[in-house]
Amino acid sequence: MRNKIVVQKYGGTSIGDVDKLKLIAKKVVEKKSEGFSPVVVVSAMGKTTDQLVEMSEKVIFNETEPDLREKDTLLSTGELVSATLLAMSIKSLGQDVISLSGPQAGIFTDQIHGSARISDINTERMMNEINKNKILIIAGFQGINTEGDITTLGRGGSDTTAVALAAALRADVCEIFTDVEGIYTTDPRVVSTARKIDYINYEDMLEMAVLGAKMHPRSIELASVYNVPVYVAGTFSETKGTLIVKGENMENNKTVTGIAIDKNVSKITVKKIKNVPGTAASILKPLSDRSISIDVIVQNIPMDGYIDFSFSVSDDDLQRAYEILMDQKNLDFEEIIKGKGFAKISLVGTGMQNAPGYATEMFNALGKKEINIEMITTSEIRITCLINEKDVNVAVNALHSTFELDKE
Amino acid sequence: MRNKIVVQKYGGTSIGDVDKLKLIAKKVVEKKSEGFSPVVVVSAMGKTTDQLVEMSEKVIFNETEPDLREKDTLLSTGELVSATLLAMSIKSLGQDVISLSGPQAGIFTDQIHGSARISDINTERMMNEINKNKILIIAGFQGINTEGDITTLGRGGSDTTAVALAAALRADVCEIFTDVEGIYTTDPRVVSTARKIDYINYEDMLEMAVLGAKMHPRSIELASVYNVPVYVAGTFSETKGTLIVKGENMENNKTVTGIAIDKNVSKITVKKIKNVPGTAASILKPLSDRSISIDVIVQNIPMDGYIDFSFSVSDDDLQRAYEILMDQKNLDFEEIIKGKGFAKISLVGTGMQNAPGYATEMFNALGKKEINIEMITTSEIRITCLINEKDVNVAVNALHSTFELDKE
């Protein structure tokens, strides 16, 4: 019988230099000796990607952007370097091992350079090598399109590679090793009593994705669709990490799972705009056309046929969003108010959907601390409040203890 | 009618940094504007390859060698980086351009990792892109084998890529741009009157390959077989370079073309070994089995059934060669004498083969300067003397003027 396949992903600062690669080599060999077939996905070492991006900007004439097709091949070299070095290191420990680039691993994508999506994985070569009892090292973040050109998967690319391979190879589990030890109830730098969670379901993890483990929502989505258990843990830590699984496997039946924090949020309010069908779209479409992400959206109750329309954007996009809106000749409004220095705090938990009262309890807790709530949105499993950034620490600590997240 | 294809190769320090890449971008665009279809082969930037080799040595446990398959993929990233950066730079000048890796360019090789030989070039994709009027940037030094694995071509790899592409694409000429301005009659640092040669034939160039232009003999051989004219010139120089062509095109009918100098040579003499069939092989095979290159070989006239057997190796190999020979239990000799500090000087010229007396003239010229000749070998178009390294300057200057190489 064949060994069980386990996909491991190493990234972040945990593969920052040659010495760390050697530690990872030993860790992989250990997994093999425990009777598993390891398939290891690596991202680029340390600051490699940033350095390549910088070179691509310097080599350009005029004020153009680097060509995306060329940039993808350029960036893909970072993962090739770490994959081949890790394979050499493991080989020198006397193990059978082979590194595969995205194309060699059969990872096919669409044509969108810079943020390609995986369209298909041909596992033939990988399965051949696994059946020869080899350890596989896969260059993350990359694939090949139907033109035979290298593509990269964009943000969270290597996590996505790992989860997709785990699904395609029917691996038992996808282990994501990184520089944090797992998923926490909230940011441990903000709340000293923040607790590492042993189990979390896909839905909650999606909402928490911006937290601690920094996994990209996209890879969580993929894991959820293919029902791949994802284990997040510290690369060089002996501490137990967090297992992300389907809801029914949960030991934790708390209704609130954690509190997500998102800083650097700005707010734009379009004052007194006529409330006709299509008003929201006429405001938001010019922004999404320019790739500006809009997040929390609130529109007040119409007064005399007019509304105030507010939404949040990231600090980085504020000025551009403002200018784009001021340029819209067809929009008829009184004024546009813009403001920086906000933060979003979100209560997350699949358990909340059938248990009312959480929103009220959240607002009460914030009110007691005299924290002003600027905007509110809710989904089935999340309540988000926009507050002043300076209030984040007090607010999150209050909520963490109100919902007893510090207790097992 | 299609534009004429010209293959250009840029390497060495001439692509040492981003600023130099930008200068090359302009040079390529200029060639395009003159009505050519440029196919540009690049090597890795500056010290990139050395740095990658260093990392591969550091990541290894025990005293093993890095796995050659993995090392090939690792090293191939250096050329991918320079190729994509150059393509981006040219693109930002408003030109249609595409970079291709060795595999994308259809360069197939045998299985020998680290020193693969090109077995076939499928020009389909390259011709498609050329027909779309695109400038092609090709990552040199690399190909793909029938396993779908990356191979590298070893020393002189990018020159070989350039010549092979010129042959496969039926290019008008293969232009090799580097940090010297062409081929000289001898090393200009040794002889102040050394002259740049306008034309040289393949045979002479093969012998001279170690000189000035530092082209690898292998690429010259390939150029000769496919009759590809090779133009060697300085990357950022306006001075005319050297054209390497078939013999009949030569303007220069001098018999001696140039003097090659090779320093760091050591000499080993096996004293008083029995002269039976297979003696030479029994001495040399253990060395070639360990990849030690033997060069000049001399064996004296047998005396009482015994001979002295001498040969030259590079300084770096001397100690190892000595130890290997001392370890050969089946060799029966009196002693082994080893010595460092020699140099080879070679008179090169296809014209010499039908004109006797050059050897005598060479020995006379050296004798007049009281230079001792340690060993001699000759081929049809070359006479090589092993002398003391301290005598090189005097010897080469004497020969350069004896054979009137300083005169047009």
C-alpha cells in the first residue's frame, strides 16, 4: 500500500535563508520517516520577490508598468531557487527527492498574468514520482497557461498551490507552516489573553483570514470547496497549530470564534445624492472599474428623495477614489466627505447565525467604553463595526472578554 | 519580404547591472530600426551564477556535491532573470518583444546535466513570434531534455546557444558582444603592439579561443560545422570587431595568425616506467576517470625498455593528479616529479600546415632569448612550447615581432 500523501507548505520568513532551508529539509525527511509521502510547496526565500519587483521597476524606460507576461516569468524564478535548493539539501541527506516547477507539476492556469487562477492540475508526473517513493518539492505561486507561458497566482499564491495540490492528489491534509503558530481568537499583539484555536471551520476561517496566520481567503475558499483539511502551525515550533475543517468536525461550539481587526481603513461619504434606481451603482462602478475595492457600504434612510451614501476603502486608495468620484460629471451630490484613521473590527462565528442578540451585545460593550460606531454591516456569520483606529485596543479587549474568548 | 534575422549575444560584465541592460535595450531597438529581426541571447547578470553556485554549496549536508538536475534548474534562473528584464526594458521603449526560456525556444538537449549538448532545435514558436515582427530575447545556457527537465550547457553555454540559434534560424550573422573588442594577435596586456584581427577563420579561432574574446571552442566548432559567420565585438564600443568566417573569405594570408598564451600550467614526469603496450593508458586513464584534463604529452625514446613519461595539467589539478598516480598499485616506476610555474605559448595559423620551418624559427627565436623549452607538441596548424612562466613576456614579445604580427 502506498504511503499517505501529505502536502506541506513553507513560506514567509521561515525560508528566509540557507540555514532555515536546512532545518526544513530535516523536518521534511522526518515526515517521510514517519511513513508519509511529503509533497512540499515552497514560496520564494525572504525578500527575493520584493527584490525582483524592484529590478523590474528600475529597468523600465518612461513611466510605464513592467510587462505582466515578462514579470510573471521573472517572479517565478524566486520559487524555483528555493525549490531546487531545498531538493538539493534533502538529497544530501540521502533521500530520493525531485523538485518540480509549476509547469512540470502540471499546474495549468487561465491567461491572466499576475493573478492567474488554476484551471486544471495534471497529476501524472507528480504521481509517477510519488510512486517511485520520491519526496516532491513544488515551486509555489506559479503555473503555465495554454500558450506555454509562465503565470503567477498573485497574492496568497503559494497557499493556493498547496491547497489545490492537496485536493488534486487527494492528500490527507494540507499543512501550512509559517511564522505564526496558528489561528488566534484575535491579534495577540492587541489582546494579551488571545488564545490559539485548535479547530476552526472554513466559513469562520474565511472571515478571520486577515488575522494571525495571514492565509489568503482564496486558499481557504478552495479548501472549503474540495473539503481539504488545512493545518496551520509554526515552522520551527513544537506547539500544536490550528486545524481548519468542515463545520461538523468542530469541538468548539462557541458561537463567537474570534475577532478580526483590519486597520488602515478610510471612509468616504457622498452627501445628499438623489435616491433613484441605480444610484449605488453609479457611485461604485467607476471605482471598481479602476480596481478600487469597496468594503463596508451604508446608505441612510431617504429624506425628501435624497440619501447620504458611505463606504470604506483602504487608506492607500482614498485619494484616488475621491478624485475619481469628483470627476463623475453625471453624479449630482452636495459634497463628498473623506476621512482617514478608521479600523474595522469584526465579530466572527458561524454559531451566531441562529442565535440572535450578538449585535446588541457588541454595541453595548462598545458603548460602555464610550466608543463611537461610524458604520455597521452584518452578514450571517459576522458583525463588523467601523470605529476610530485609536479605539481599537480598548474595543477589541472589551469584546474579547465580553464574549469569553479567553476561556477554553 | 521578411527582415533579415540577426542573432546577438550579450554576456560577461556587459550585462552586469540594470543600467547596462537599459543600454543594451537601446542597442537592440536600434538594430531593429535598421531593418533586422533581432534574436537576442543573454547570459546571467554579473555574478548571479556564482552566487547561485555558492548557495547550492551551503545548503548541502555532509560533504556531498549538489544534485546536478536540481543545480541545472537553479542556475537556469539567472538567465531567465536577465532575459525577462531585458524584454521589459525593450517593451517600455514601445517595441513588440517577447522573452523565451530555453524550453520555450524549443532547445532540446541530451540528458547530461551540467554539460548538456543541444540535440535539436524546434524553431516553430520562435518563427511564429518573429513573423509577428517581435524582437526575441532568449535565455542562454539552457535547454530541456526528453524528461521535461531543465539542462544547462556548461562552460561557454550562452555562446553555444547563440551560434546554434543562428544556425537553426538561418540568421545572417551571429554577433557576440562582450567586454573585449575582438580577437587579437596575442594578449594585449603582454604585447603592447598586439593587433586586433579583422577576419579569422574557424580553425585558427578554435586554437585561439582561450585568448581575448574568451569564446568557448565548442561554439566555434558549431559555427564552423554550420558555417555561421560570428562577429565578436565590444558591447559598448564603436570600434570594429573581428569576423570569424570560413577560410576562403580571408583577406589575411599571413601564415601565422596569432599567439595563444596559457598560464598556470604544471608538469608531471613519471620517471623510468616500463615501456609496454598500454603504458600511456595506464597512467592517463586513472586521471581522466577523475575528470583531470591532460594537455601536452611527451614520452622520451625508450632506454633499456624504460621510458620517462611527461604531461601537463593545470596548476589546480597538480596535487590531486600526483596523489592519484601515487595510489596506482599496478604502476611500476622509479619516481614521480611534479612542478608548478609553467606556461604554454602556441603559434597558431592554418597557413603553417603547408609551409615548413615555422617550428625551427620559433625555437631559434626562443633560444636567442635564452628561454628553455620544457616540452613541445605540434598539430597541423599549431606549435606549442611549454616554458617557464617567468619567461612568457619576453618569449611572446620576441615571437610577435619575429612573425611580424604587429604589421598589417
